[in-house]
Amino acid sequence: MDGSGLPEIRSTCAYCGVGCGVLLRPDGAGGLDVRGDPAHPANKGRLCSKGSQLGETLGLAGRLLAPRVNGIETGWDAALDLVALRFRETIAEHGPDSVAFYVSGQMLTEDYYVANKLMKGFIGSANIDTNSRLCMASTVAGHKRAFGTDTVPGTYEDLEEADLVVLVGSNLAWCHPVLFQRVVAAKKARPNLKVVVVDPRRTATCDAADLHLPLKAGTDVALFNGLLTEIAVQGAADEAFMAHVEGFDATLESASDDDPARTGLDAATLQQFYDLFVRTEKVVTVFSQGVNQSSSGTDKVNSILNCHLATGRIGKPGMGPLSVTGQPNAMGGREVGGLANMLACHLDIENISHRSAVREFWSSPTIPDKPGLKAVDLFQAVGEGRIKALWVIHTNPAVTMPDADCVRDAIKDCPFVVVSDITAATDTARLAHVLLPATAWGEKEGTVTNSDRTISRQRAALPAPGAAKPDWEILSEVGRRMGWPSAFDYASPAEIFREYAALSGIAGGFGKDFDISGHAGLTDGEYGALAPFRWPYAGARKGGRFFGDGAFYTESGRARMVPVKWKDFANKTAPRFPFRFNTGRIRDQWHTMTRTARSPRLSAHLAEPFVEIHPADAAELAIAPASLVRVSSNRGSALLRALITDKVQPGEVFAPMHWTGETAPAARVDALVPPVTDPISGQPESKGAVVALAPFEAKWYGFAVSCTEMAPESDYWAVARTHSGWQVEMAGSTAPADWEAEARRLFDLPRAEAQVVHDPRRGSVRIAFHAEGRLLAALFVSPEPVVVMRSHVATLPGDEAPHVLTGRAPADQPDPGPVVCACFNVGVNTILDGIETQGLMSVDAIGAALQAGTNCGSCRPELAALLARAKAPSPEVSPEAAE
């Protein structure tokens, strides 16, 4: 059946906190056609490469379709009875604090609400935390210190109305591409709009910058303390607004004692930035993980807020601080009390009046009077045996938590572990006693909140496969079976939303910011048709701004400026570990790739884990381009492909965090990160580990392609999907005695026809397997990184491919090269050829001729780099250099 005649369904994207609207249409074959929603205020029709390829990430391959107990499929009743029994028994024997939930920004708000209500209101513990602790907890703490509550004052429209946008620790071009394109479009429309990027790395975002401040890692507080001092020196403090602010004098005194020179920036550059900020009224400061993921992250946030409060540049069009979050519903989790130190609707767990009100509203037996364990402490408690029953929902802490090896071992040894997810094939799911099949994006109904407080509906466009259930229903079933049938007698997410909205009205009665009680009376039909809206949604402030009027949520009603000083990293570099280790994301992958790795197009850009190393450091350590590097800390080690680039500073290295035991088991980078946290927010310092680098002495390197999945067993391997099947990079310290036998094992082809080329002089082996004239698989082995046209060879499985072992495309089949533009599948060779043969001399010209960069635009910085490279070859070598 052709689904083209079906109506489009409005929903939201499954990825970052931008919260883009999408239009979904079932294709009649179990998939979805996806396009951006022109009517959604967050993206106005734009989607990034990941959002554009959402349809390619669907399908039932690898889906968990039935509950499993100890690896054996069972029915829902048996599985849920066991979960309820084990949690009840554990609580009865060891108390409520012996159990914990670890949840996720991938959950919808209604799911989050039920989980929070079950743990805090009925189990009676605050041991529920979320993986959002790893991405934005420092912002929550900084907001509460300054404003009295966790309020994001800025909006996306401010980006277009500002005259200066300062991006701090935010690679907006890759991590929030749609917002980046809004900034780029605004700058194009108003060339006087200035952009400053504050980041130790030169990222793709710097392509739009008028000024890049490559400060020393971790010195943000010194930079903004210097700015605050300059604000005072130049008389730029807003005296009228200061009537609504307390702590200015003490904060300025503290800032004046700090030394901005410790940023490593020269005095002229610092002054240029300070003058630009001071003399521009409409300033928006966007900050993200480079600020938050630090042992002094809360202080970094407050150093930024101090500057906006001092100048009164907050809560007004085109000005204010704006935190951008990493997950689609990190904000919803903050609002619903998904963090261990919060109650729902921004109520405070340590406030007796708030606790009593929530307990009365829920008719619950108890409410804990103190915060629960934050993420790092929670898993340490699991490892110490204090947490004896753990429920993990839609996240993969065995990979993503700092000290990941210890976290993995803790989960493995926990007496009872439940995992709700869409797949059993994650590092964490493989450790569970009970696996519960949950519905995935495209199958779920509920709401999410984006980074500028806009609440949008996520709607189901596909039926739930197999026995999968929505999270709110699974949690409610367990709540009923644990003995609270009426409290969890929900029939739909609309019913949960109405209850949540009503509770927010109680928070509003306490004078809190989060109040959406205007929607507490929504009918099911109105909930089904709910359009995006920005909270608050009650009273005179409905949908409006915060703080521009000088009204704050502290006891005094005034904002607090917080004295902060630069603190060095908790981890010190030393001769044994001389490099600062920064972690983050890449453009086309998401978290641990359970979704994006299913897309061949998204896997084509950067297909394997890598580490960025400055050329001077690489030369000193004899690390060759595209070779493998062992990166070690006092917690663990990883093998990563060397990317030699001056985008990082000497003494600093960067690696993405996406690869897991399923996709590259030797490259789990969070195994290197120590469990050091901000003492206020509990957020881990994921960008400040110290490491050593050493060349990996590989005896052989391999590259393989296959129609079917492979089973590599080497020291290093990294697998990726292709349009023709799979590809894998490999390397090992010892070589098999018989490469043909090893290839047959790798591909599971014991009897297929083999074509073997062995070059003893070069030490290379090339093996291909065919059946009925069709290529099944091929393996290329060399003592050095394998030199083949990867993007071409990866297309050959399933075809005749008689030339496969040449590793090169025939003259009449030009090789497009590694993908640069994932939206339109345009390769680097195609772009370089267009530059040379068609005279394409600008990024816009490349787009007009080849479409590259004309959809989400996140590849435009790379297109600009290719133009520069065509004019003057760059010394930088990419992971694809082996091609």
C-alpha cells in the first residue's frame, strides 16, 4: 500500500533540545516520510542531517519486541509481577533508599511524571536521577542561585534580534544545527550582527564567528570575571536595574581579584571582546556543555549570569543568557522533578510546605525530605551494594557515565536490574535481569519541552510493534502491582498531562515560575490537537518573558549576583598524563548511536572513533596520520584513530563519545573519565580528564565490507552501516596464521567461493567472496592503514564487482569520496571536482550546483574548508586519509 495519500502527522524530532517540529507520513511499508514543520516556532521547517534522516533510522531490526527475564522471553504479567515483587521485597528488607531509577531525556514528560510520582511519592525515596544530570545540571544550579528557580529567560527569537551573539562552550553548528542556521540567517540579513565563539577548539561554529576566543580549557570564569570588571570600569552597569539585584559589590570585588590573563588570551583580544560586549546593548550569550560539564560548572554559569544581571541585559528582546540543552526533553525532566534534588513543577524537596502540598495532591503515603543520589553518587552506591534494585529507562550508563568500566561492573553485580528500552543490544541492556520493550520515537504520545520553554506534542505515526508498551503505562502497571492501584490508574497520556498541569497550578500558588495550569482542563481532543506553546501558561504572564521587569523568585524578590573565582581542573596534568582530554559529539551521530547508527547516510560522514591531536604533539610522539592511538588515564584506556589537526591546542586532545561495546568496544571514551563532579550541581567533569597518548603498535590493519553483519575479534574494530550492508575497520597486535580462514569466520562464509590476492613483499592480503557472480564480502589487510577507496568499496556488496580487490573505482565510475553533506549524500571528491571543473568559488555556488549545504547547512563550514583547501592545501589529515 502506498502511504502517500495519508495525512501528515505533526510531531517533534527525537534528538537535541532545539525541539524541532516534524511532519510525519507513514509510507505504507512500516516506515515514515519525514520533513520539517514550517509552522513550528523552533525550526520553521528546517531540520539538521539527523532529523532529516529520521525515517532511515526506523525498522524492527534489533528491536526488543517482548519482555525478557534472564534472557528468556515471557509475558507482560510475569515480567511486571517480578519487577513489582523484587522492588517491594527490597524496600521491605532494606528501606526505600535501597532502590533507584535512572531515567532519560529521551522520555516524554508524561513518562517522567509517572516515574517521579512513583519513586518520590509512593516508594518514598528521591533516588531518581536522569542522564540529563550529565548535560545541564550546572545550569539548573546556576539559575537557582541567581534567580531563585530554574528559569531559562531567553528565547530563540532573541538570537535574531540580538546585535551580538556570544557562544560559550557550544559547537552550535554541529550540536544544535538549526539554531546555528537561525544565527547565520540573521547575520546574513543584518551584517552588523556580530558573533563571538568562546571555545578552546576551533570548531565548525567558528565559520560564522567574527571573533574566536581559543581560551585555555576551563578558564571561562576568569574570562567573564574580567568582563564584569570591565563593565564596572567602563560604567556600563545598569544602575536602575541594580535596584532588582543584590550582591553586586561582593561579586565585583571577587571578580576584580581574578586574572583574565590565565585564559591564555592576549590583552588585545580580551579587550576586543570586552569592548564589543560592553558597547552592545542587545547581547545574547548561548552556553552549553563546555560550560556545564565541569567541576566548576555552576560557577561558570553564574559568571555569565553576573554579566547579564550587571548590565540589565536579561528578559528583554535580543538580550539575555540562553542555555541550550542536549536532549529532546531535558527541559521536561527539569520541570517534572526528574532530578534527584527536585520536586515536580520546580517545587523544592527540602521545603516542608512544598512537600506537604505535593503529598496532599497525590494522596501519597510519603515524600522524602532530602535529595536523593545524583547520577555519579547513585552508581557508586550501586557498586557499593547500597542500591540493590535498579531500573534504567532509555539510557546506557554502562557507556555514558564517567568511570564507565566501574559503572558497568556495578550494574553487572547489582542484585536486580530492570532496563526499559527499544533494543536489547546495548551495553547496559545486556546486564539486565529483566528487559521491558518500550515504544520508540514515532510510536509514542506525549509532550516535550525544548530549550526555550516551548512545550510541543510528540505524536504516534506508527503502531507499537510486538508487545512494546509506552513508558507511562509500564511504570503505572508496576505502581499498581506494588499496591497503589488508584494513584496509577491512568488510561492515557492526556490524563497524566491534565494532572501534571493541575499540580503546576499549586506551584504557581507558591509563586513559582512553572505554571501551565491554564491547560489543566484540556479534553482528550484538545490534548490531541495541542499546538506548541511556551510556558508559563497561566495568569497575566501567559507565554511571556521572565526577569525583564526585575521580578525574581528569591526570598527577597531580587536577583543574586554570585561571587565566583576561577578554579583549576580537579584533575591535574602530570608527566604521566600530560594531555587534557575533551569529549563531545560529532555532527551526524547521537548519544550512543542506538538510533543514528541504523542510518547508512549518517554513518558515512565520520564512520569510526577518533582523537584530535595537534600536529606538534603528534610529531613529538611519532603518531602518524590515520594510525591508531592508545589514550590512557588512571581509570581506563581506549584505542582511537588519529586525526592530526590544529583545531585543538597543543597539550589538549578531543574525542567523540558515541561508540559503545556494540560498535567499537575498544573506544568507549567515558571509561577514561574520572567520576569528578561539581560540588553544587553534581554534574561530572567530562571535559577535564588527563590522559597519556601512545602509538598503538599494530601488526596489521584491516578494512572489510559485507552484505551481512560481521563478527570481528581484533584488538580494535569499529563497525558502521552502509547502503549495501556493513563495513568494519580493524587492527591487531597479532595476526592470524591463515587469513582466508579468518575471513571465512569473520563473514560466516565457510563454503563460499574465495578470490585471494596475497602480496608477501608488501605483507598485504585481499580476499573476496562471491556467490552466483555477486560479491558477498571482501577483506583488505595491510601492515599499514589500508589504502582503498572506502566510499566506493562499501557500495559493492550485492553487486557483481569483479574489480573489488583493486580497492579502486573503475575510470568510468568516479568515486564520490567520503560524505560531507549527509542530507544529499554529496562526497568530498564530488565537491572538489566541482570546485575545479565548474569554478565553484563560494559555498553558495557549491550548493547551487551540487545541493550540498542547502538543507540543514551544518556542512557549510566543511564546504568552506574544502574551498580553502582547493586554493592552498591544508596540513590537516582526516580519519578518511587512508583513502
